[in-house]
Amino acid sequence: MGKVVLVTGVARQLGGRLVRRIQRDPEVDRVIGVDVLRPEHHLGGADFVRADIRQPTIGRVLAEHAVDTVVHMDVTGTPLGAGGRTSVKETNVIGTMQLLGACQKSPTVKRLVVKSSTSVYGSAPRDPAVFTETTPPKSLPSGGFAKDAVEVEGYVRGFARRRPDVAVCVLRFANILGPRADSPLAEFLSLPVMPTVFGYDPRLQFVHEDDVIDVLRIALHEPRRGTLNSGTFNVAGDGVLLLSQCSRRLGRPTLPLLLPAVTRFGSVLRTIGVTDFSPEQIRLLTHGRVVSTVQMRETLGFHPRYTTAETFADFARSRQPGLLPPEAVAAAVDRVAAGLPTARAAGGHSSQPDGRTAG
């Protein structure tokens, strides 16, 4: 008998993609997709159960299908359908509590994979240059999805202590991008003009949605020789990009504002429903965040197909052209650089984290 895998959050595109992908795995016998909303996309041959993980009925679903592997994808920062932020928080936190309670009582569950986020580290002015999985945050997130993720991981650690016989894998994803990206950051990067915090150019990391599916598939299986798929792992593509580089590659100009003005601007965007420009996102776009992926490679045995720059390029190709064509911006930068021979000879140009020259 192969694995019986239950996946939560299948009404979202990533959850649906994972369900369709793991059905092709020879080690998987059955897949059960769970969500409070019926997916608009197809789930292949998977069984769909319309259930709310915030309710105790999720325990009956585990028992009826004799589930041995649970992939908890329903931890997210964006609402799906009606309900807004309150509904998202309840699903993230209360839903996780109910799901873990059901897993704890289930005699068949042997593996749990949880989709988390590098936002648990927060973003602060005195952050280390690179976060490892054991680096404590300088200041815990005070609200929004980042705080939800911190609480979710706390409940998962408690579950792992109570059920040491269950292999638990927590995947902390950097900002997920790709052609189908649906997140507050993707919405921000799609604005015609991007408001930024004056005087700051944060370092950002991205992970491609295809790599998200691949690493989740690895985590739900038995580890290969020399690897271990239980524990907590940062997941991100190689390299970093500056926010200024992102804006140039999108052809979208930035509007540098003082921090109070950016905060007010974000409130306006949230009020009119353009994007969820939350305080946690403002902190990310001020101070940035970079994580180490050594454990992802050496312990989990996962090597992303896309770098951060390649992930962003794939995302950029899926968006409408910006106000400033990237080719024209690059040509203008080259002309300016060509007119500064003294500075260039003196080493005045600087190398950016992705290996490109500043400009």
C-alpha cells in the first residue's frame, strides 16, 4: 500500500498544483484535498472533501481515509473569497490548532509537512546579514501573517514534542514568485509606481513556485540516504536582489517617501483594496531579509532549479510592461556610466549581491 496524503488549502493554486503533482508519485496511493471552498481548478483523480479545518470535523476526515501523511498548505497571508484578514488569521492559527489536535489523536498519521515562511524572522534594522534556522529574531513580528506564522510554528513544535513518533518538517519559504504568484508582494511589484522608503534599498530573496512544489514533494516522502526530511528548513533561490534592481527589471519607477508617508500610503492602498500593503511588508521593504539555505541543500537534499534572479525574471515576464522599458533604463544607465571614467577607474562602481554592476 502506498501513502495516503491529505493536503489542506487545495482551493489555492499552489495547493491544487501539489495535489496534481503528487498523484504521479508511485509511492502515493491516494490523495485527499481539503478546503472550505470548492476549487475552481481540477484536482485530477484526488478526492476532494469540503471541510473547514477550524472545525473538529477534520479529525473524522483523517480517520475515514486512514491518512498517514498530512501536508498543511493552508497557512497564508491572503484571503480567498470573503472574510478578509480575520478569516485568514482564524484559518492560519485556529485551523492549525484543530488540524494538529486531530493529527495528535490519529494513530495512522506518521508524517506532517507544514508550509511556513521566512517572515517568522521579522525585518529589523539590526538584523544579521543572513538568518539561519536557529537565529532568533531581533524583534518578533507584531501582527499580520508573520505573527500567524510564528504562532503556527509554536503549535507545530508542541505537537512534535507530544508525538515524537511523527516525522515533522517545517518549510520556511522566502517570498514565493512565478507566473501565477498571488501574494501581497506580487501585488506591490505590479503597481505602476512602487512607493519605497527613502534612503533604503533592501535585499530580497525569492523562491519559484515550481521549486515550492518540488520541495514539498521531497518533504512528504521517506528521506533518501544521507538526507533528513524532518526539522525546519529555509527555502529560497540562490542569490539576492535589491529592491531597486527589481524595479528596473520590471520597468516600474519607484516613489521614495519618508517612512510615515509610506505607512499612510499603505493604509490607503489597503482601504481601497488595491493591495494588502501591511506594516510587516513595509518593514520587509525597508530592511529586507536574507536567509541561509545550507540546511536545505545539505540536510534536506533539495537544490532549487531557479535562482532568486531567475525566479524574478519569470515573474516579470508574466506581468504587463512597466512605464519605463527595462532596455531603455539599462541603456540610460550605461550612458551615464560611460560618462564617469574617473569614478570607474577609481573603483567607484560596486558589485551588487546578484553579481551585477550597480545601476
